[in-house]
Amino acid sequence: MRHLEIKESRRAQLIEATIESLARHGFAEFTLAQVARSAHLSHGIVNFYFRSKEALLVETLKYMAAEYETFWTAALRKAGPRPADKLAAIIAADFDPVMTSRKKVTVWYAFWGEARWRPDYLKICQSLSESYFAETRALCQEIVQAGGYAEIDAEWVARGLNAMIDGLWLDILTSPKAVDRKDAKRTCLALLGAVFPREFAPHLAAGKAA
């Protein structure tokens, strides 16, 4: 049991070092030697746990995807029963400093930039995106049905929300002084408030008071 704990701890240490190295140097200059230095381990230890640079990168993306999904689904479970509360909780999770540190957003965009040419990356990113979209669409659909918004297409709202979050993550990366996390969260709530005014009025009011 102790051996397995050490093994998992060492793998996590190397993955965190990979995130650090990618945030500093990007894909073009990324090497296993950088990971070893960042983790304060030997190059041989890196090769022992990961057979290649590509294997380490794939596991790093899987790790980040699992961390992100675990974070927002935990926020969803803690929210109240109302779908608007659940959507607001997901948005809050999306702009929590844990998820949107400059380092992590930098690495996410690095992976997304490579996904077009790397099927393993694309599959992981698509799976995560589809899971998130399915949840936000289902919650929007609940609001449409319960609120009598027959003229509103829940899928379009969810698509717009997802695209806005992606764009705001990019703004946080490229213009951190112009857009902060609170502004980003309020922007998403404003979109939902424009579509579902009754359901999101309390969240908009709370956001202004914050």
C-alpha cells in the first residue's frame, strides 16, 4: 500500500512539474529535463514513470481534465435544487482562482492549440467539452420548461454561455489587468439574466453587492 502511495505521489509531482514547465516554456521548448529539474528529481525517475515525453503530456492533460470536471461537478452538487442556482455555481467554479490561475489557463490554451494535430489531446478535450455542454444545456432546458420560456432554445443559450466562458478565459490570459475573475463571472450572469430575467435577478443583485 505504501509503495502505491509513493508511486501516485511521484506521478502527481511529475505532472505538476509538467504544468509548471509548459506554463513557463510552452510546447516548443518543453523537455523532460525541464520536468526533472522542476520536480527536483533525476531524468531517470521521469523515464521510469513515463515512457516518453508524449505519454507524460497526455497524462498531464488527463489530470487537468479530471481536476476541472471534479471541481465544477462538486460545485454543482453543493448548489441548491434550482437549476439557476446550479448554473450560477458552475460559473463560479469556472472563475475560481483554483481553476483560472494564470498558469493553468496558459497550459489549457497550450493544449487546445495543439489538439487539432494530436488526436489524443482532441479526444480528451472533446469529452470534457461535451460533458460540460450537456450539463449546462440540461439546466437551461429545465429553466425553459419551468419558467415558460417556450420561445427560447436551451441549446443556443448553453452554446452562447460555453463560448463566452472560453472567451473570458482567453481574456484572463491575454488581458489580466482589463478583465478579472469577478468581472468575468458577472458577465456570464448578465447573459443568463438577459435570457432568464426572473431566475437570475437574485444572482445579478448578489454579484453587484459583492
